[in-house]
Amino acid sequence: MKSRNKYFRTLLFAGVLFAASSCDDFLDRQPLSDFTDNNFWSSEANLKTYAWGFYDEFLGYGNGVGTTAEFYFLWTGSTSNVVNITDDLANANFLRYTVNATVSNTYWSDRSTIIRRANKMLEKLPEVPGLSQSARNHYEGVARFFRAYSYFRLVQRFGNVPYYDYTVGSVANDEVIYVPYTERGKVIDNVLADLTEAVAKLNANSKDNTVNKDVALALKSRVALYEGTYRKYHKLGDGSTYLTAAKEAANQLMSSGTYSIGTTPASFKANYNSEDLASNKEMILYKSYKTGLLAHSVQAFTNTSSIGNGMTKWAIESYTTLNGLPIEQSGNSQYLGDKSLENVLANRDPRLLATIDSEGISYAGITNSISRSRTSSSGYVVNLYYNSASQNITTTGQNTIDAPVFTYPEVLLNYAEACAELGSITQSDLDKSVNLLRARVGLPKLTYLSDDNVQVDGVTINDPKRTTALENVSGIVPSIIWEVRRERRAELMTWSIIRAYDLMRWHKGEYTDTNKNPDVALGAYVGTVPAGEKIVLNDKGYLIMYNSNTLSREFVDPKNYLNPIPTNEIQLYKTHGVDVLNNPGW
């Protein structure tokens, strides 16, 4: 059913759907062949078409030649959006955080449009004739899911936002339209209430790759974990209620027996480079691509000679060696150093080998990635999306590997982190979550003795990075939380939107600050500058990206943890008698 799974982008009636003609003049009436709000809600077929319009909310690998996506891409345009910068990937062009608030924000307006459409669907659903009760319940669940998803995404970006559970503009009353902003916690409570209703009313997993009960549970675990940890680390109050909700939602999926983790390292990469994810037992929902219907460009950007986003030295060093220990602790027989790519990859977590190219360090002017002549900003070339069977992998807008949206590995990681944050994690919790992921790639399991005594094969993990001055900026975490975060990073590496928001909720924005964390601006070890090259190295021989040792990026706390409210929104509210304060620092 691959063709059915395309995320249709052309609702031809969208521009007139919400407008109803009230003029008596015949010339001003809507043509009988056009949809209006009065005649559209007349069949389940129309309702289904309307519901498909929500699915563009899932970015996946992007659409066409664009680089608006959840994976790999770090947009080079306005960086007023926090998700443009992570600590794992270094953009081909240097990115800084925006200093001044922007007048408008398309992310704000796009999410508002989806929320309005969901509210409209909920209001009109009772009018649709001929629906069975189960169908009516399902479509209510779909609308509630997407309303919840869009509000969650707004809270992630902007914190407090105006909350509407009715169609804005359906009444001509400024007091109803220009409502005071709702505190983020209340918005998230509404989001979780919508998702609880969605879980109860959506169809069970029907294997047709649409929003269903399992997808709602996956989102619920993501939302609740986000808010629980955000509240904890930003000192906004007790987050345990949310963490418990995250654990329970994840556990419900884990107990269903529907999903499972692969048994070989190859199954890890298959999540990200498969032409068809339909039979993949780790997928809860994915975005399907097919030539002539919908394609993307992530393979083209990682398989051509153009300088691409490279993995940072900071990210490379986060992977353990095969004995499950951090590189500083693993011993010389395991970790061979980073003076060559061969040494970097030797005896390392196989997920690192799957993620970067093994042919050679390649950067501007030096191409050692011989088979496809690839280069990156850091010298470490992302290889996660390569599939030798794919067609047109060097052509933008023609790539068709499918993109994960909600996955079982994320659910397992959500579960483990919620347990660790609640202070109630057990060996059983680890064995049915992160240890399944480690077993797939041949790493020894984590053994839990206490929060600060986590072992592999009888050796207590003691990562010196956990207690550095950098970690003291916003607070050192217990070893069990540190290791669960490491596992999450390795499993979801280059899933840029997840990593960026992880840093925000953990209060670890300083990881992206090039002054506080110099390794985030460094790439591979080069040693000395090759003759004729204009690269810049630090005093230890590591590539300073962007050919400059003067560029720096500052992360300002609390300013950069949230986007600014668009100033035109603030002014519009003010003209209607409602004062809105911008986020701290803006």
C-alpha cells in the first residue's frame, strides 16, 4: 500500500473550505462544483481526504530539493529557530544564534494553521452523515492527535502560547480570539489529555502506516518525557507526573508484542537507509517516498562532492569501544586514538561505523572518500543514508529511502530515561530497553547497582567527561542518566531535531557554545596543513571548521532555550488590548 502512504500535499479545496458565501447576488455565489464549509462535510471520503492534509506535519527527510527536515540538515537560513544548531553535526556554513527577535515566524503560523484545521474537524465531525461510531471515534482521534502534535511543537519552540480548542475566527469577538497566553504546563496538560483521548479512540495498529493508537502512545511518551525533564532541569517544578506518564505510555507499547529490535548491526542502519520500511518491526510510523510521488534530497547531500554537514569531534568521542566503556576508560588495547580514521573506527560501537564513511577523512580540498568523492565540514563524512541499491542518490529531489517518524528504539529510550529520572530504574528496566539496543550491535549490557555505579562486565563506568567543568555549567547528572543519554545519542545520531530538543530539555545548551565546548567546533585530526591547502588547525592538529580560528558561537541562557515570540504577534495582541511579554532575553 505504498502509494496510499504518500503524504498528499494538494488539498485543492483548502483555500475555500472555510469560507461560506452569504451574498444574495447570484454572481457572488460559490459555484456548485466548489466545496464550501456548508457542503464539504458530507461524506467519509471527504473527511478522509481532509485528514490526509495533516500528514505534512511529519518532515522526515524533507520534500523535494528542500532542506527542511528532521534528519541531518541544519538549515543555513535564519537561526532564530533553536533546532538549526546541534552539537553532533557542523553545518557547511557557520551558524550562530540570532540576536534580535524576528518580526514573523513561519513555524508559528504553520502550526497555528494545523491547529485551526484540527479544531474545525472536531467541530464538523458530528455533521458528517453515514459514519459508524468506530469511524467517528477514529477521526476524532486523528484530529486530537494532530492538535496535540502541533501544540507540543509550539511549546518546544516558544514556551507559553495561546491555546484554542475552538476554531479561531468562527466568532467575531476579539476577547475570544486574542486570549492571554497559556502557561506551557497547562498547554502540555491539554496535549496529554488529547493524546489520552486519541489512544482510546484511534484504530489499533492496522499496518497501513497511518496515525493509530500506537502512534499516539509513542507521541505521548515523547511529550511527557520532554516536559518532565524540561521542568526538572529548568527548575519549573516537579516533573514526576509527566515522567510517570512517559514511562507508562512507553511500557504499553513495549508490552504489546507488536514491535521488536533487530539482532544484527545491519538492522540499525536499515532504519535510516531503506527504500521500503513497511516490513521493519522497529517502525511505528514512517514517511514513505516513491519516485514520481514524493522524494527528498538527503542522499544527494551526503553523496556528492559538495561540502556537507560533518560530525563533530565532540560527537565522535561520545561512542564507546566494543567493551562498552567510554574511550577515556577503555584502555589502549581498545581505543587506538584518533590520529587516523582507521584508528578512530577500530574497536568502536558499530553504530559509529554505520554513521560515518570509512574510506577516509575528507574536507575542502582533500577527498579521501574515493568511491563517491565526498567531503564534509569536519572531515567526518555522514554515511548513514547510503544504500548501494538506491537510484539517483546524487540527484537532489530524487531520493526515495523512507524516513522514520516514530520508532520502537525511541520508545525504549524514552522508557529507560523516564525510569532513570524517576529514580526507580531497575536491572529489569534496562534489560527490556537499552540493553536490547546494545545487544543488537554487540555491546555488553549495562548492569545497574546504583545511580552512580553502572557496570559493564563487572567494570564500573567512570567517564571523566561526566564531571568536567562543562557539565558543571548546568549540573552534573548521575552515571545512570549519563549512560542512558549516551545510548540515546548513539541510537539517534544525526536525527537532528531530536538531539537539538534533547539539549534544550536537559538544560545543556552550552554544548553548542564554541567557547565553553571547543570540541563542538573541531573536526578530525589532520596533524599538519597539507601543501597548498588553506585549512586551519588548532595547536593539537585538529581541523578548525570554516577555515577560521576567530569564529565563535555563544549560547545565552535563558534566551536561547526558546525562540522569540514574533514581534508582529505581540503588536497585534497589544492593539486588541492584550499584553504579551516576549520570552526571557528577547
